Amino acid sequence: MFARRLTVLCLAALLTTLCAAQAFAIDIFINGSKATSLRNADLVNCSVKFDADGNIHIISPGYNIELTKDGTPKLTGSSDLATTKEAMPTKLKAHYVLSYAPNAKVNFQFEISINGKLFRKIGLDSGPFAVELSQALRSGQNVIRVVAKPGDSPATGGEADVASLRILKGEERADGTFVAKPPALWEMVRAAIDRNVIDRTFTLVAE
């Protein structure tokens, strides 16, 4: 009788814990991209921060979050942090954000590399996003390379129809998220009528 009562009490406590966890839903972010529903993924060389709301922010250079066609997050890339302390990057005082504003009439894809390493690929069907890139930068000069390639010519769209890629300096909010502040430190704009491949390199001084 005592064992049965103990079992009932344990089950009740477990249900109470599960209900409490659901009442306080948290989100998970990897390098600034939301990854709450991510499954079957392993990351190495990470730093983890809990914000004031209990959300979890994971920073690990080399990884990206991409959305599949059904909106499910998928982890791509691999860690590019060395395991030695000497190779760890200096923590920056400021935060930097890569912002992408697509246009359905502009058919361009982008590849962004930082200091010789691929940071992110933006496909022809990518949606808008703003992701922190501070984890891929080092204090001082950084070489940013952006390659823009057109897809098939859109059926419609003119000079006024543009897609933009920007890098902005931002600041951290109290909840651990980031807000970018204009003006942009760098910008690439592609119009629907642009059909040439663009390969540009510039220097970003991070602090």
C-alpha cells in the first residue's frame, strides 16, 4: 500500500514538473539564429549563455542554421575554433550583425566568407534574416568576401526591385538578443535587372 502511494506521488510530481516546464517555454539560438526545434545535432567548442528570460544562446564559430522547405531548422557547417587557448579569438566589445532583405523578383544567391572561411550561404529561396557574425570576427582587421551569383532571369522585376545584404554594428539587449543600428558598415544591393556575377572583398575593422 505504501509503495503504491509512493508511486502515485512520484507520478504526480513528474506531471507537475512537465507542466511547469511547458508553462515557461524557452527558445534556443545558435550564433544568433533561432534553433528551438533543432533535432539530431552535435556541436563542439561552444560557449553558452542564459538570458534574463531563460532563453539559451549558443555561440560556436563555423556553424549555421538553415531552414528546410517545411521551416524546420537544420545545422550546417562545423566548428572552426582551435582547441588551444592561444588560438581562441579575442572577445569583441561590439556586436556585428549580417542582415539580409530578399525580394521575390530578384534572383540572386550569396556566399559570405570571413578571413578565408565560409560563414554563410544564402540560397535563391532564402527568407529575410538578421544573424550575429561577431563570433566569426577577430579584433582588428577582418577580410570579408561576398560573391553574388544570379539564377535564372526572373519573369518580372525592374530596376526598383532590389535585394540587399548589409553588415551593421549592434548592441546587446538585456534579454541577450541583438539590435542592429544604422547606418550599415557595408552594403551590397542587387536589382532584378542585374545579371552579372559580383565578387567583392573589403576590410571590416572590428572592436
